[in-house]
Amino acid sequence: MDSHQLLLLGAGGHAAVVAEAARASGWLILGYCTDHPSPDGFPLDEDIPWVGPPDPESCAHLAEGGQPPSVIAAVGDPRLRSLWTTDFTRRGHPLATIIDPASRISSSARIEDGVFVGPLACINAGSRIGRSSIINSSAVVEHGCVLDPLVHIAPGAILTGEVTIGEGTLVGAGSVVLPGLEIGAWTTIGAGSVVQRDVPSECVVAGVPARELVR
């Protein structure tokens, strides 16, 4: 089987963005997996067929006579990304890393498996992007940032250098994180926030400057 054959896990708007980037960078998309086929087909591209629920058993026929196709979890929910990628990699599916050709990636950056980098995103010198993370459209990851697995840097968000972000955290659209800060795991930074101090794990912060919201 061609090593550039791809299976999309998910069928929402984010999956459509991933699909366009994948095709632009040379991937052949075999189909998409969701619990049920979308009534109107895959978003914006009816040529991508439904192949079954997002579990390896339903896709076993795709591996007949060769290696299982690569997969990418094309959903925003980090827990789903973790569940699906774990299930599929245990059954021999490689994780695809999809990098839009319109992005800019430093040659000294390190990007782990399963990552999506969207159009016009920028990842600068010495940064490390953890497994199955999302660096979305026009996001900026400046020099020396370290992102654990399953992080999502939403469209237009900026990490301004030497920022560390824990597993599963979302940095909302248009947010700015000042240099050298540490953001904990499974935290949400609200859209448009300016983060001026370290943020603990498992909380929600928002505002300018960002403050923890009352639970």
C-alpha cells in the first residue's frame, strides 16, 4: 500500500481543513470515519467516502494485502484525538503528520507524529510540537516553545517564545501568551486573551489580562 494513503478520523469543519492541506501536500485520502455517514457527505468534498465508524475493525478491509493506511484524528476534542489515535496505532496504522504547504516550519523545529499544521501557521526555531497536536491557521509558535501531546493552538493565537504548554490544553483563537510562561495540562485559554503569568492545570482563564474564571 502507498505510504501516502490517508484515513481521516472525523468529518467536521476541521476535518475539511485537514483534508485540503493533506491533498495539497500529496496525500491520497481513502475516506473518513465517523459513527454514521454524514447525510450530505464529507464537508465540501463529496469524493471522500465514508468507510465506517472510527475503530480499526471497521477499517480492516483497507489493509488487505498491505500496510494499514496512515490516520490523523481530525477533530478538536483532545480526548477523542487521544482515544482514536491510540486505538488505530495499536492495530498498526501509522500516524500522519499533515503540514499545509502554506505554513512555515523552521528546520530546527521538531514535530511529532499525528500533528496538523494549518495554512499560514508559523513554527519557529527550536520549538517542539507534541504528538497529535494542532497548530491551526495563522497561529504562531515562536522560538523555543515546548508543547506536550494533544495541544491545540487555535487560529491566530501567538506563543511569543520559550512558552511551555501541558497536554491537552487549548489556547483560544487570537490569544497571546507572553514569553517564558508555563501553561498547565488540560487547561483552556479563552479566545482573545493575553496571558501574562503562569497558568495551572485544569482551569479556564480568559480576558486581558487573563484571569481564572470562577468554576
